[in-house]
Amino acid sequence: MEPPLNTIHDRVSGGSMHNGTESEENPITKEEFESMISELDKLITKE
């Protein structure tokens, strides 16, 4: 399983989202965005 930060980065930077017209065909949903924020928050607050 890929680390959460890599998965989020791939989704928002080039790979899944911004490759040609794919950004229009595969937009991030509100639920997916909230999930990404939650994962980032977990990474930031991890002790």
C-alpha cells in the first residue's frame, strides 16, 4: 500500500488529476477532498 502522502500528491499533482482533459473528466469530489485533508491532518499531528 502506498503511503498516504504519495497517494494525495499523485492525485492532485499531475498524475490522476491534471493530465490533459482528465482534470475535467475526473474532478475531486467534496468527499475525496475532505478525506485528503483528514489524512494530511493525521500526518501533521502524528507523534
